[in-house]
Amino acid sequence: MAKYLKLDDFMLYAHGSDLCHDSELKHAMANCFEALMAALFLDGGIEVADRVFGETLYNDSPEHLRIWVNYPKHPLQQQKPKGDRQWIQTSPLLQRLTRFEEIIGIKFNHIRLLAKAFTHRSVGFTNLTLGSNQRLEFLGDTVLQLIASDYLYRYFPEHHEGHLSLLRSSLVNNRTQSVVCDDLGMVNYALHANPKPELKTKDKADFLEAFLGALYIDKGLKHCQVFCNVCFFPRLNDFILKQYWNDPKSKLQQCCLTLRSIVGQKTYNPIYRVIKCIGPTNDRKYIVAVYFKGVRLSQASGHSIQRAEMNAANSALEVTKDLFPKLDHQRKAISRSLLHQSTDSNKHFMEIINMLESQSSKSDSHLSESEKKKNKLYNRLLAVLCSAEDYNEEETEDEEEDKKHYKEIDGPERKKIKMRTRKNSK
């Protein structure tokens, strides 16, 4: 399409060998066409972008262009062009959905579209919804991506493509959609086959996407944008402060980087070690412990080493959350220059030491077992942070017990685990 519009005649690029290759030039032209569509969308709206795209795609086929421009209404809209709210009187399901409309403040012209959005794929074909919500999920996912991209582009003009992609992924991922679904109580109106299946995060996200698809068909893009302005975008500030796009291992590593007493001191990254393997090879469960300067912060399990490491890092973040600054402080501190970082790092280091000393000096006679373990962990961290040496935890009872289990691991698997552990240590 870029070639049809002869965009290469209008492209501005520096002289060099990069675009001398045909594949590189085609890639640059494709990017240029995408940028052109974005410019048309920003300047004239989705209608203008749609018209130009259609005329470019079907420039030699007027019949296909006519179909593209005049796409048919949804089958539920075709059955009742003026709306189907009269069905509410005879349908208990639609009567329940009117309460949901009151919650969100939106009244559907075709309320059966809303019912279809909440119809799980386990339900068979019915005359009320004409099928499940799977196709609406597909549409809603695209609508959410478009609205989030438009919002981020307009409100973060200094961010480059990579940063915008991270922010968008934090907004539109399954976890965020699942939270919005729970906040609105969508699962209370979902239609399932008997018995009712257990809803996972993905299932809730699917309901949210299907709802957006139904809202787009019934009300248009503006209503979807308002919905996202209320239910999604206010969460963005919290996502940025907590670095929501980072996985637990990345967060823990950033936290450990803040625990440096003086500039130039050796940095210590968290180390992950597989301490147990349980079950047969086709259903193996790994238990991984995470260490900082020899101190075991936490341990967790998973059906793969990668998953167990993620779970261990997440558990360590929860156990040691009092030690670390807020994640927005981390984000700023890590990006500072070495000169500026020295003052803040020393200040924060002293705050951590004071906190650890106050915790370790408390009597543990009235503490619960979990609190005693946490107090013990703080004592160990205090020792390693005030010393250049690592804590030697190999003599503890836990480590001895882990060694017994570790011997039970078969030879090839042990070799594989050792190679991975050695790689992580580097």
C-alpha cells in the first residue's frame, strides 16, 4: 500500500547504506504507512483513516471497496434495527442486566449485545444471544489497544515507542482487565453452563474485552473512550510508581541495587538456587530459594524453574518490603548519575541500617513464628550490610535439610540445574 501511494518519493531519511537493500526499504515504507495512518487518525478521526485505508487497499476493486465502506450491522442489530429493549419484559437475564446498566451509567440500545458479551463459551447457541462472546472478545481487545495507544500518545509526548509499549501493556494486560471486571462486578451477570466453571484471570479479562466489543458496536468509539477514561487510565499513575510492567525478578534486582552503602562498592544481585525437585519428570515441581549476599530471602515452588524463580522473587519482595524504598524512588534513583546517586544512596542505606537495628533489638518472646523468622532475616541482613563478607548460610538446619533433598535429584537433572545456577550466579 505504501508503494501504491509512492511514499518512498516523500520519505525523508539520511544518506547511508541501510536503505540500499530492498528489504530494509520495504520495512521503512511499511513503517511510514503506519505513521501516515496514525497522522490521519489524529487529524481527522477514525473515519478518515478508515476511508484512506480502504481506498488504498481496494484501489482496483470498486465492489470490494463498497463492501468495506458499507459493512453490515451485527446480526442482533439486523433482527431489531430500532433496538431490542422490549425483550427485557420476558427475559429474566435481561432484567438482571438492567441493574448492571445502572451501575455503569450506560443504557444499551440493543441490550442483547450486552447479554452476548456476558455469555461464556460453555453455553450453547440460544436465540437470545445467537452464540457466545468469543468474537466480541476479539473486537474488544482491538478497541482497547486503540484507545490505550491514542491516550498514551497524546498524554506522554516525550516518551519513545518502547516506553509507550510498556505503559500500554500494563494497562491492557489480563491482570488489569481482571481487576476492572471485579470492580464492576461483571462476573455476577455472566451466563455459564451448569455447573458454573471456576473463573480465572483470563476468563475475567475475556468478559471485559467482550463488554468493550459490545459497547463499541452499540454506542461507538466515544463511549468506549469515556469508559476507559474512568476505569483504566486513573490506574496509570499507580502503575508507573510501582513499575507494574516489570516482572518480580526485575523488581527484586532493582531493590537489591539500592542496598549499596557507598558509591563504587560491589553490587550484589539476587541469586536463585534450585533446592528441591519433587515428582516425576513429566510432572516435576521445583523449589527455588533466592539469596542476597548469602542470606536466603525466601523460597517458592513452580512447575518450571523459571516460574519457581518468579514466585520466589515475588515472595522475597513481600517479605522484605520494609527494607526497600518505594518503587518510584527506585525508578528515579537508578536513572540518576553516579554523582547524584551517592548522597541519596548513603542516606537510604543509613535508613535501612537504623530500621534493621530497631527491628533486631526487639525481644521476640511475644512474636509469632512468622514474625520471629522475619526478625531473624533482618538480623542476617544487618550483618551482611555492615560487612564486606557474605553471610554463610550453608551451616543452617534449613540448608542441611535442602542438601538431603538435593541428593535425591537424578544425575542429569542435577547437572542441568547446576549449569543454570552457575549461569545465574555470573
